[in-house]
Amino acid sequence: MFRLGYLARKLAILALTLLAVATFNFILFRVLPGNPIQLQARAGNLSPEAIQRLREIYGLDQPLISQYFIYLRDVFTGQFGMSITYQRPVVDIIAERMLNTLILLSAATVLVIVLGIGLGIVAAARRGSRIDSSVVVGALVFWSLPTFWTGLILIFIFGAFLNVLPVSGTSTPGVDFTSPIASLADLARHLVLPTITLALVDIGQFVVITRSSLVDVLTEDYILTAKAKGLSRRQVVWRHGVRNALLPVVTTTALYVGLTIGGAIQVETVFSWPGMGALMYDAVLRRDYPILEATFFIFALVVIAANFVSDLLYQVLDPRVREA
């Protein structure tokens, strides 16, 4: 299905992009203002000898070019060094937080893609109707909402006013659950508001792009031919329209991965969700550069991988790409 030359070219571009991201990551955190070692010194009244020892531990006493190659070695072997704040390997800290972020982003992504594409198809199939207008207006309204503001409003309504859903953390503190099912149920309750916050803001773009793409496809000559053959509207839309309208949606999905990571940082901070976004926010406040370098690189890796997968899906969905 995939030509070897095309796949090799895409993999080479992927490798070069990762190298460029790692290089930019290295430079960025060495030109930013603020010195994490000096912050520790002021907080703990460290002696000059202790400060020098910390510089040696974190490799800050090495020439810049040596630091760069050490950094590349650590990144591409999955060893991101020691956290300045936690005094633990960064990879261990990230491993503890990554699962929570994956749970949140997976739930929000499934909800956004399913509802966004579904509502976009419904609106396009009923173009010009009240359903179409209502769906598009609602999508645009929710798309314009700031993520952190939406989260605060949901906390006020469902947490403070109605008091029906938890508003922080991943579990109820001080409760010992008797079974895994009870623990998962509690996690699901804590997951509701963060997931809805991410989904409400992001569904709109899928609705608008899916509708626009499908409306264009439904004006093509082969769609008129399908209608002339006596096929029902459902058959015309799903059998002949949806697949040909999916290319812009695939692109949107790849871009959405990057956007949802940015939204996750805000959501995890608002809801005190102990994931990668909250870890990054705390690392910014504490100038914990090893954690920041690691989280930035991982997020960039996810976005690059999503775009790589979208390129491969193009090959499946559009034969013209395979022939190019």
C-alpha cells in the first residue's frame, strides 16, 4: 500500500524534525531568564561550594557544546536527567504523570472526534435547515470560549452550585475503595468536568470543517449521479460523500493533537489534575529546566507523530496521493 521511497522520505523528515526540535529545546532553556541553581541557593542558603557541586551534578559546568551532545544522548536514549526540584530522575516523574494525561486526552479526543464529525455530517446532510443553523451557531459559540474560563464556569455550576461532581484531583481523598470497579467509577466522576471542558471548546472546529468539506463533496457530479440512480440520502451521504470529505478532517485531527496539549495544560491546572500539563506548569514556576525540556520534547514528539500518521492515512483515503 505504501511505496518504500515515500515511507523512507517521510521517516527521514521525521528524524530531522525531531533533531531540530531537540536542538531548539536545548537552546530555548539556556537563553531564558532565571537560573534554577541560583533559585535553589536563595531558597536554601547554599554555600558557594554547594552551588558548584550542583552545577557539576547537572552538567552546567561543561562547555555549551558538550552540554548539547550530552543532552542529545540523554534525549534519544530516554534519559532526561535529574529534576532540580524533586531530586529524582525526570523519566520517573513523567511516568507517574503521563497516565493521567493520557486518560484525560483520550477521553476528550474520542468525544470531540465522534461528536464533532457526527454533528458536522448531520449539519451538511440537512444544509439550510434549522438543524444546520443550530449546529453551526452552537459550534462557533463553543469554539470561541477560552478553555480556562469554560472550566471555571463548569466548576461553579456543577461543583459549587449543584455540588454533583468533584472539581479537582483524580480520586476522592481519604476513601479506601473496596474494589477496582469502585475506584474506576470514582476516577470517571473526577474525569467528567475536565473532559467536558476540553471537548466543548474543541468540538466546534470538527463540526465546521466536516460540514464545509462534506457540503463541497455533495455538490460533485458523481453525487448527482448517485441521486439519479435512486439511492437514498443516507446512502448518498455515507457511501459516496463521507469518505471523500475526510481528508480535511484527518488534517484537523493531526493539528488537534497539538492544540489539545495546550488546552490540557490549562485544564489540568484549573482542575488540579495531576498530569503532564500540571507538571509543566509547576516546572515553569520553579525553573525546573530538565522537566521542561523533557515535557516539551515529548509533546513535540506526539504532535510530529500525529502528523506522520495523518500523512499515511492520506495514502489510504486518497489514491492520488499514492500516485504523486
